[in-house]
Amino acid sequence: MTLRPLARHLGLALFVAACAAPALADSIASSASSAASASSGSVSDSIGASSNSSSGNKRVAAGDYQVIQIAQAPAKADTTRISLRAAAAGATQEFFLDVPNRALAARPLQTGAIVQVREQAYGYEFAHTDTRQPFFLALQDDWYRELQSRRVTL
């Protein structure tokens, strides 16, 4: 007789857990979506040619870059514009990177800091050189479009 009340309580616990699972999944998906939007953007919206650059393309070479200026991005709320110059001797490549302020909240960059750029299949990874910890991903536009949140309907 003691198994029956135990089974009833176990069944009730499983029912409550099953009902809560969709809400938990929504919460996890929402958190993941927020994190992704804070630390990634499309190449076309994030990378631009510096006014000192002879090339107007958005292609960036992998390597170390020195932060030469940090400012509010023009016409982009809550966005920081980071001007970068290749750190290698004799290199002249310069470009700017527009990053959501939230991506720099945990560890802001300073003028003179070195940023490591790694080219990936999906775009570019920008990381702190000392820790190699990425703070921003500039995704190729087709990859970025695939990551956009969409409402799921049944």
C-alpha cells in the first residue's frame, strides 16, 4: 500500500516537471539569443574601412591589431566604434569595428590595447590577446541571417 502513494507523488512530480519544461526551454532560448546578439554582429554592419585605408573592402587579415581610438559609433545607439591598426611592423591595414556596448561591459578595451583577430569559417573572431578570450564575433552575413530569432509556430 505504500507504493501506491509513492507512485502518485512521483507521477505528480513528473507532470509538474513536464509542464515547466517548455517555460524553461523558452527561458534558455531567450538567454542564448540575448547573449548572441550582445557578442556578435554581421560583417557588413560591424566592420568598416578606416578613412586612412586605401581599400574599401571589409576583408580583415588575421593577426594582432592595436586599438588606436575608441568612440561612440555614429548613428548607432549603445554601440562602440573601435579603430584598429595592424600591429605588425610595416603593416598599414586599418579598419574600424562597431561593437555593442554589452560585449565590452565585462572587460572594456583601452587605447593602445592589442586585439587578436582570427579568421573563422563563419567570419572573424575578436579576442583579448593576453587571454585569447573572444569578446566579439563578426559573422558573415549569410551566417548571421541564419542565427536570427524566429517565432516557432505549430
